[in-house]
Amino acid sequence: MAREIRRIENAAARQVTFSKRRRGLFKKAEELAVLCDADVALIVFSATGKLSQFASSSMNDIIDKYSTHSKNLGKSNQQPPIDLNVEQSKYSGLNEQLAEASRGLRQMRGEELEGLSVDELHQMERKLEAGLHRVLSTKDQLFMEQINELQQKGAQLEGENMRLKKQVALKVGTTPMHIHYLHKWMDRMSATKKRETGTVPKLEIGLTRAAIYSLKLRC
């Protein structure tokens, strides 16, 4: 069981104990400063008001460092509650905005319409009409882009067709005049086939030499 510590009533014994304990305390403080490279300062006032002090370096420097640290510690202890209140307020505001946006989305889907006034319903109707208009405009724009793309591809295919016709005509020894009549002959064949069947025949590039010879005679 630990021995109970009490005030020494005898003044002489009290002064002897003070002197011994003070030397021991200062010795421990010096050992702490040397062993751990710490800044240590001790200030002791006796019962008679006599000052005793120990400092591992400059007492004033250590006291200034303590004062600066105490001020910063006081500020840091006061700041977190303010920041916490601000964050809590932001969190509550975001929750309210999220709940309002969710309710508006459900109402746009036709849910939870009870309790809405006629003006609120009219306003919602205008929003839906504006949204539908934007959807239709976007869809029309996409359709036009697709049509333009198909037209460009059609023009490219037509140009490739013409190039292949010229290559075939040159391989069988036709002149530019023959190529002109060849195009006119194929156009007439396509028109005739279209009147008979109602469809446009596919372009046949592989012409026989007899057909080319017949075209030459016509020229």
C-alpha cells in the first residue's frame, strides 16, 4: 500500500526536505535534457517565496516557446467546433437539396402529385413540354446527320462506280467516246428495267466483249 503524503508540520524538517527534493528534481531534469536532447525548464518557489530555477538552455527562450505554443493550442482548441458546425450545416443543406431533387424527379414520373396546386401542375406541364421539345430537336438533328452521312457514302460509291466503269472500258480498248455511249446505254437499260419491274437493277461491271464491240459499231 502506497504511503500517504502529507505536509510536514515541522518548519526545519520541511526546509531540509525541500532542499533535498529540489536538488533531486533538478538533477532528474538535467538528465532528461542531456539524454533526450529536450528543452527543460523548472521554476520553484519555496514557502518563504525564494525562487529556484533550472533551464537546459535559455530560460527566456523556453518561456517564449511555451507562450507561443499555448496561444496556438488555445486557437486550435476553439476552431474545430466552428468548423464542425459549418460542415454540419453544409451536410444538412445538401440532404435537403437531395430530398427536394428526388421528390421533383418522382413527380416528373407522375408520382406523388397529391397536394400540388393547379399552378404547380401547370408549371410541371410546361417543364415536360420543354423537355419533350428538346428531345425531339435532338432526335431530328441526329436523323439529319445520319442522312447526310448516307448521302456522302452514296456519292463516294457513285464515284467509285464511275472509276470502275472507266477501268473496265480501258481494259477492252474503248475510247472516251465509247465510254460516253457505254454510260448512255447502261442508263437506258436501267430506265427500261425500272419501268418493267419498278426496281433499279444492280450495276454490272463485267461487260462482255460482244457488248463493247456493239457499242463501238454504234459510235
